Amino acid sequence: MRRYWPYLSIAAVLAILLAAAAYIVATLPPRSIVMATGPKGGANYDLGGRYREILAKSGVELKLMPTSGSVENLQLLRDAKSGVSVGLLQDGLGVGAGAAGVESLGTIGYAPLLSMAPRFSSKVAPENSPVWRVGDQPFG
């Protein structure tokens, strides 16, 4: 039995090296990614094009999938069969139970919100009624 120890040792080391190599190859990041962006010509589609240029420099192919918008992007991200692994969503859409299995990688920017309302006269809005404020200035 002692004469087989060198062969068994070599076989065990080779098996460990093969398993380590298989593990490393299996955990490498993908070289091709599909991104759900939004409609062609939209801001998110253009942003996806810039990401494609940046990732191409690192040897990663980014395929852009035009969609109708953030709601469809979220649906594609939640569907494992869609092939989409990255998507651009509006802030707040991927929050709560509707976004189970989806994780935010960060914020790209903020969208300004402008709310328009008719000006109230003192006859319609009494002096002691609450006044909406935008920043430090009264609104209305």
C-alpha cells in the first residue's frame, strides 16, 4: 500500500487544483450584460449607451434592451427568464414588496419635481389655512 502513496498524493493535489480552477471560472463576472433602459431616444437609453462605451473599454459587452420605461424595467429585472441583469429605474420604484429580489446599486441622479397649482385668493383660502412651502418661500 505504501508504494501507492505518491500516486494518491499527486491525484489528490490535481483534484484540488482542478476544483479550485473550476470554482474560479464559475465565479468570474459575465462578459456580456443585458440592460433594460427605456424607450429609444430617451434619457435612460442614452445613458445606457454611455455605460456601453465605458464597459467596452474593459472588455464587457453591454446589450441595451429598449423598454416602455421604469415599470417594465422592474418587471424584467424580477423575471429570471428575461435575460436582463441590469436596469435603470426611477427613484422609489424599486422599494417595498414589489421589488423583491431587486437590489439598488446606487443613485445616478435626481429628477426635479415641479408642482403647479392655481393661486388661491384670500376668499378661497382663509388667512389661517396651511400654506404649502417650497424651501423657505410660501407657495401660493
